[in-house]
Amino acid sequence: MATAQEIFSTAVRKGLSPELRKLGFTGSGQVFELPDPGMWLLLGIQKSSGVTATRLRFTINLAAVPKEKWQEVLDEGAKFPARPVPNKVYGKWAWWSRIGDLMPGAQDFWWTVTPDTEPGELAGKVLAACLDYAVPALQAQQQKNW
């Protein structure tokens, strides 16, 4: 029987990643970028701590960071990586949200994976949430005049 981690990996690698790429995202693993010349538009998958063979929880984080502001902060000496990551909050000059905050009820939302979870069904549910909430939110940030 597959572990929760194996099911999660299959759902992301074979289900979610290819569909995000069809929408224009680049990236793999657990970090994806919607290319834009002036903004980092990022979608990241964050697993919870305490992953076991029988249970894994994860959520989606989103970030929109103006590239010019990012470079400015780096030039001022901030100890950040060369490009932002979606699973970290940087400051008021960068937008960040968890997908649950964008969903009806605006509450933190985590998917749970167990050995009984079907990877294709899981990928479909996550993709639907991304299409309904994550992609429109990133596109809205893209349209803002930062």
C-alpha cells in the first residue's frame, strides 16, 4: 500500500503539475511561477509538519512580489534568496495569501492525504481550487499598480 507521501507526490507530479503548466505556470516540485516581466507571481505547496506514512496535510500559498521592489530590498542588504518563495511572508510591499483565505468562509484550509486517498481525485480537487481562487487572485495582483 502506498504511503500518504507517495500519494501526495503522485498527485502533484502526475496531476497538478501538468495542469498548472497548461495554464502557463512554470516550475515543478512544490513551487510554481506564473511568468510576468514585472512581478513574481508564485504558487507554493506547503506540507504541514508531522507527516507520517498514514497522514499528510498540505495547503497552497500564493505570493505576488514586484521584481523592482525585490531587487531594491536585496540591494539594501536583505538576507533573502535571489527570488522570493511563496511559502514566506516578506512584508507589506509584497502580497501573500493562503488559498483558504480566498475560499468561501475565508478560513485556513488544508487537504489531508491518507493511504486511501486517490491521487487523481486529489489532484482534481486541488486544481479546481487553484482555478477558482488561486489563479484569479494572482491575476488580480498582476493588474494592480504596485
